[in-house]
Amino acid sequence: MNLHELWSYDDKKHIQKLEGFILLCAMCHHVKHIGLAGILASQGKLDYNKVVEHFCKVNRCTKRDFEKHEAKAFETWRKRSEYQWKQDFGKYKEFIHQ
């Protein structure tokens, strides 16, 4: 199991807030970090097709459905990457050591 962070995003004020955490299997965690999954796959460290197959199995959808989801995720990432974001660790702030 992998611990994955849950963030909310204020796209007007450019603040991302840590809302909590969720446990995911390794393949679901790769889906959540699909850009990193692509990098790992290009380095021969991950089978990207298995990540896609897992997404489709869990979501009971087609590869085309995955591709639409992936395109939307990367579009959101591109738009958000145009800005400098502030992080709000909320109730988890006391656990952050900087």
C-alpha cells in the first residue's frame, strides 16, 4: 500500500491545501502520479500499459476512457503549472519540517 496525499486547489488564489491522505495500491498510486509513471516507463522501470490496464479494470472502462482522463489531467496540470503556488498544510502543518 502507498500513502497518497489529497489536495484541494484554489485556482484563483493559487493555493493548494493538504486535506488528508488515502491508502492506494501501488498501481493506483502510479495512476495518481501519471506523469511520473510515464517517466518511470521511459526509463524501463515501469510497464505503463499495466498502469493503463489497471485503471481500466478498477474503473470498468475502456482504454479510450483512460486516454480522455489522462488528457484532462495533463491539461489541468499544464494550466496550474503556469502559476507559482502556495501550499497550505492545514491541520498537518505541525508535522512539516522545513
